[in-house]
Amino acid sequence: MSLSPARRSAIIDALRRGTVPSEGLDQLAVGLNHLEDTIQDELGRVEAGGAVFKAIRGEYGSGKTFASRWIEQLALGRGFAVAEIQISELETPLHKLETVYRRATEELRTSSFPRQAFRNVLDAWLYQVEMDAAESGANAENLMEDRLDAVATAAPVFPLALRGYRTAVEEDDVVTADGLAAWLGGQRTVAASIKRKAGVKSELDHFTAMGFFRGLLEVLRGSGHKGLILVLDEVETLQRMRSDTREKALNALRQWIDELDSGQYPGMYLLITGTTGFFEGNEGIKRLPPLDSRISVDFSGNPRWDNPRLPQIRLRSFNLDRLKEVGFRVRNLYAEDSSRVAEVVDDVLVGDLASMVAGELGGHVGIAPRQFLRTLIDVMDRVDLHPDFDPRRDYTFTIPEGSLSDAERAAAQGSVVPKVDPDEIEL
């Protein structure tokens, strides 16, 4: 698919900064094509009112974040909403679902609203209720209650607050509307006086948040969205938490999977990412046998014959050929707006740069993509800016120390790339 100059520029700018682009990932996806049919089938099941759990596993540098965002982009293209959350012990502990819910509403985005879409989704849902009521001759408030009937069973305060929000909007009470929208989004700093106007007395807790997720799904589908892709990134951080916190988090994940299977969250695609150690080590999934039994997959065979329909997807580490292929794709994107780059930055030069960066990082090709693409774009920028610049003659290759991540720094220093495996810690 051809991209507009603005989108090509956005992709190049993100890679220049060393970050994963927010769009256009299909232009860069290497080694993921074999997953697309399965992911599309699963998204279709979620569209039809089902629910799916999926785990992406791989070592550092295998592209877990890239793969999850590629799936997010596939979903956005089909009309889903997306929320990506970084799991952490202090800010977003997995066993406190009210915190996970709040982060999900803060990070919610759609194809129409690329950031902070929650309030827009609320307004779109209310507008659709009004339109449907006018078309059918029904009472709008009764129609709203009917559509939230299942949610009221799980969390009665969600419809209560939504009704109060609708009233505040109709009365042009901006302060109350803002406060109730924030409370529906899980925010904790809403004044009691505002909640009282909607008849709300309780606070959002772990169990109430289950019902709020159900409410969020209903509002999304009622506002024209196919469902929600909820990404929990870096769940391997659970291994570094205190044992009681870790066990609560693992049990919360087990409970969540069971509720997905039992139909409690129609329209949700729950995606987690983690290292192999998290799925195989004694301080990760295997610490809770009921959870392990639900999502465990045998990956002892040839990766070529992996079954992507199972709960876990194994990502293969980058090799030099895949690294070069990504470089060719980025070069081709850049060259669409620069004839000189197309002429000067040939496949041989791209391959040489890939080998140089991988060599500088101790031969750890899986760690190299970020720094390789930054280097490649730096070379192409210079070629584009300076008509007499010859990269083979004039370019001095260095990787700035300040740009290195911990894993990249360890690789460059010839150390073992850090992998968190608590089982190997000597006590």
C-alpha cells in the first residue's frame, strides 16, 4: 500500500528518534506475514461478540513491541479501539484492575481519535442512542437502560454515572459532565459533590472495575467500534515484584482469562507480551499451575511449524538477512521522496551498515534493529542534504553512548545481554 508523503515522513521521524512508529508498520513488518491470517480470523471472532486471549513471547530485541503494535494497527484498520498499557509494580500493578482500567481509558485510541479517545467515545455512544431512539420512536433513556442492562448487573454504578453524565451534558453543566466523565474513566480525584449529583457513592475498586470494562466494551460497540484490543506490555516485570504481589498478579491474569472464556467480556482481544523466561521460568507463569495449564504451549520443535492459533506466539530473533530486509524497506520509503537516496544508498551499502551496527553490538543482531535504522536514516539524511556527500568516503560510523539502552550497552561492551531470570540469582 502506497503511503502519503506525510505518513512516510512520520515513520522516518519515529525511526530517527529510535521509537516504534505509530502507523505504517505494515511497511516495515518482516517475519510477521505468517501470523496475519490467524490474527485476522481472531479479530473476526471478536467482532462477532467473542473474546480472545493471546500472548507474544520472545527475547529482548525479537520485536515484541513492534509485533503488538502491528496487531494494533490491523485492528484499528478494522474499526477496533486500542489501549496499550505498560505493566509496573508501582504505577500499573496487574492485580489492581481499577488501575489497569484507568490506564486503559487514558490510553484509549481509535482511528478517528489517535489519543485520549475515551470522552469522544462516550459522546458518540450517547449520540447514537439519541439517533436510534428518534428513528424507532423509543424513549432515549429507556433505550439507554436496555443497552446497559448487562452492565448494570456487573456494575450498577456505571449506568448510574453515565445517566448523570447525559443529564449534565443536556443541561450544559460542564463541571459536572467533566467530573463524571473522569470518574467513568476510573480517575480517583473526582469531588464527592459531583458524584452525588449522579447518585454515586462508591469508589472504583478491583471488582467494580470488572464491570466497568464490560461497560467500556458496550459503549465502544454502541458507538460503532468493533471491540477493544487491550495490550499489556512487558508482563515479565512481574518476576521482579515481591512474591505476594507477583502471585496476586498471576492470579488476576488467570481470572481474566477465565472470564474471557466464559463470555464476560464480549468484544475484547487481550494481548500480553513477555520474555521466554516469564513463560518458562519458575518465577513467571509456571509459578501458578492453573494459569500455566491454560496458556502453556510446547515450543520444543522447529519454529517453522509453530501453530499461531494456540494461546502463545513465539517470535524468532532477528538474523542479519531480516535486519537487511527491514533496512531495504526503510530505504525504499525514504527514496520515494529523494532521488539521490535511491541512487546512492544501494542494497550493498544498506547491508554493510547492518553488518557494522551488529558487529558494534557484539554480534547480537536481535539487539541491533533500533540503532541500525537510526544509523541508516542518518546516512540517508546526509545524502539527501549534501549533493557531494559520499557515505563510503565521508561517513564516520559511531553509536553515541547516550543513545544506548541497557541491553545495547551490555552488548557493545561484550557483556551478556541482560535477561531477567530470578531463578539464576544466587541467594
